[in-house]
Amino acid sequence: MEWTTACLDWERRIVAGESLIPCAPLFPAEAEAALAIMRELRLVDVPNSPRRREICRQFVFDITAAIFGAYDAATGRRLIREFFWLVAKKNDKSGTAAAIMVTALLRNWRESGEYFILSPTKEISENSFRPAADMIRADAVLNDLLHVNDAQKLITHRNTGATLKVVAADSETVGGKKTIGLLVEELWLFGKRAGAKNMLREAMGGLAARPEGFVLYISTQSDEPPAGVFDEKLSYFRAVRDGEIADPRSMPIIYEFPKPYIEQKLYLLPENWHIPNPNLGASVDEQFLRDQYDKEKRAGDAAVNGFLAKHLNVEINQALRADGWAGAKVWERGIETGLGLEEVLERSEVCTVGFDGGGLDDLFGEYVIGRERGSKNWLAWGHALISPEGLERRKANEVHYQQFIADGDLTVVNLPDDVAHAVALVERIRDAGLLAQVGVDAAGIGTLVDELEKIGVSQDSEQLGAIKQGIGLMGAIKTVERKLVNGTFRHNGSRMMKWCAGNAITVATPTAMRIDRSIAGFGKIDPLMALFNAAALMSMNPTASGRSFWEVA
């Protein structure tokens, strides 16, 4: 059997209000058996407690059919095992997911089977248990068949002994579970927790011995730039949806605006709000959204961004901020996947290097810009260092830092080994015959200047430049912006540099705009400032001090 979980025409479908399920149920009989249960479950929080068949829209049943219709009863194996459902707030996400888990418990054949709802906090776990318990108590047959234990947040099938338990990740261990079905609620909150990836791996461990098992991730967008396991899952399932990754075992169901709607800010028009809200006009009231949006606009950018993330599923980044660096809005235009330091050196005729940061609270940013032979494009590579003390002092950034470390873009070094690392980078470029100049903050690290001088890189040799910060950098900043727009600034699209670009805030002065690191908050920009230092030198059209070993003798 062959099928695909890619949904290449999702943009057309979502605008038209059509199903985002990319394929029909693989096993229609299994899908219909589950739907027969799902349709009869009651919505207790709706007047007169209607059954789902009476009130739910088709997308609810499409998702249900996709999950249960992926199970092959003849072999006892589920062919699609992971589902990722991203939808805006108040679209009956939790209620539908609870109904799916109750249906799974009823369809289960394994004696003493275990199903879990994993919530990021105790509070959310309490909210997630209630709809499941209510729909059972509202039906006499279900109430006889399933026992609800409110104190333990546990539902037990009286015949099979199978259980559905709600577990709060902040209060109970998730290891050692013999999981058949796992619902992970509000994945965006897990994305803010260091170690969440390992925790989810532990929670899913039981699936290895249960081929009928499945995982359903549900979430709204994050109220800040996606991070951690949420960022990883969102990126992965988007790639599956778009056909960039072929994974028929994973199904994305992502309600978000197509890219043109984001670029043109069409998400601000109420007539487009149905796109991330498939239940608009039912559980989602359009007038409420209009009123809430008007209220948040009066409260400022932060409040508006929260509304956009939660009610419209718009991914938060500084491109949404009026005071964000303009380059962040076009940063992704410069991506050349796989562009590493080796390739920058191989393709370049000359390189400049920028450094910035290095305090105990800072990242130590390293940035190389090479001018490509022939095209004259700027080829860029960024990296950063951090001390163990820096990791400890910046707990708010821990999830981001661990991600950057895993990507290979951030390296943990003991002080003063960061300076030695930076000097080694300069030596490498100099020995390749490509070094023009090294740029540092004029008020930067004296130790770095001293160590560079030991290898002959100094102001006297004209290979070390003291870069004036603030307004003095605006020329370089504007140059980078323009080169991103016209496609002549190429970088590898690292998450670290994207994060730094998004953290940059511009401040108006009487004569210009400048980037102010003091108001970036916990979000660091040191590698970005290193980029601008390197760009300031490359803007002067330098030549290399030596002959490149890439040139033919």
C-alpha cells in the first residue's frame, strides 16, 4: 500500500475552507467504526448537550477518520503513527482531542492497555481531563462501561482494564509508561522547557512494543518565537506537508496562513480569519475576535502579537514588530542551505571577520564574510561561544542555547578559551591567504586584541579594525539589509542567527536609526553585531593580505 501525507495544495485548500487531510482513510471500515462512536459523544459545555454529529464541523470527523483509519486490523499495525494538529485557540482542539482519546479507549482490544494525555502543567491537565469525564457521564451506556476517577484523573474500561490517564509533566514522571496512545497537549509550552525532547521520548517509549500505537500532538502557536521541541516538530511537519520530507508515517494538520498572506499582512483582515479558525462561527465568535483585536491594538505591539499567535496562529518573530530590525523581515531570503565555513573559504577571494560579546552574560559572536569569486556575492558563516557560567546565568535562554549547541552553531568553552578559539579562526583564514581585516568593537575585549597581535594581526599591520558601534554601524546594517533583499548576501539559515536577527530592536535618533542591544532583553544579539562588524569591513571592498591557497600557482 502506498500513500502520501504531503499536502502540496494546502494553501488553496485552507483558503477555500477544504479539508487539510491529504489522503483518504487507509482502512475505511476502521475509520467508520471510530466515527460511529465519535459522532455520538456529547458536548456538555454546549446548550442542551448535543451529540457531536449534530454540531461538529466536518474537519473534526476528517481528523478522527485519519487517525483511526490508519489502523490495519488484519495485522494489528497502525500505518500512520504520528499526527500534528496546529490550530488557533477556541477551535474545540482540546475537546476534540479528548473525544479521540475516549474513542481510542473504547476501540482498544489490548487488556490493561494504557493511554495518556500529557499536559505541560497541572492546570492544563485539569482542563484536559474535564471534557473527557463530562462526555462519559453524559451518556448512560458510557457511564456503565467506563469508570471515572476524578482524584487520579483516570478513566478505566471496566471490561478490558485499559486506562486513560491525564499526566502533568511538571508533577509526575512520564518514564516507564506502556503507552498505546499518547495525546500531547499544547506542545508550544513544552518548547519552552529544557529537556522536553527527552521527556517526550520517554513518554513514547511504550509505542516500540505496540505497533497499533499513535501520538497526537496538538497546539496553538507559541506566544514568542518557536523554540525547542515545538520548533523542531513544527519545522518537521511543515516539511512533510510541503513534500520536502517524505514520511508517510507522520501526518501534518496545520491551520496557518499561506506565506503571501503573512508577507502582505493579509492576516489582519477579518475576512481572512477563517483560515486558521476552521470553527469560526461555531466555537469561535468572529465579533469577539474583532473586539479583542481592537482592544489589543490599543495596548501595544506585545498584546497584538499575543492575539496574532493565539487567535490567528501567526508565528511570532520580530518581523511583526514595528521596531524590529528590517533585515529580520527578509532574513530567510538569503538562505543557502548547507553553506558552512569550509565552503565560504573555498568560494571566496577575500574574507573579513567580526567579533562581539564575550562577557559572562553574553554570547561571544564570531562571524566570517567572504566575497565570492566571480559573482562578488557575500558568503556568510556565523558561530558563537558561551561559557558554562553564561549558560547558568541565562536560564531564560536555556532552551534556545541547547538547540543551538545541538545544531553545532554554539560551543561551550571555559574562559579564556573563547579568545583562543577566536584567534584560531583568524589564523585559519589568514593561513588560507584570504584575510583582509578583523573587526572588533572599539570598546571590546582587550585580551582578544592582545592575542591577535601575537599572531601579527594588529592595527599596525592594518589587519585589525576598531569598529565604532551605534550610529557608526548603520551604514553596514543598511548594506546587509539591501543585500538580503537583492539576494547577494548568502547564509546557511541557522536557527541561532535567525533568533539573533529577530531579537534586534531599532531605536530612532535625531539623524538615523541604530540597533540598541540594551533593549534586546534576554534575547542576545552578539553574533549579529559580529556580523555587522565584519560587514563594515567588507563594505570597504578590501583585498586579501596574502595569496589564497585556492588559487592556481
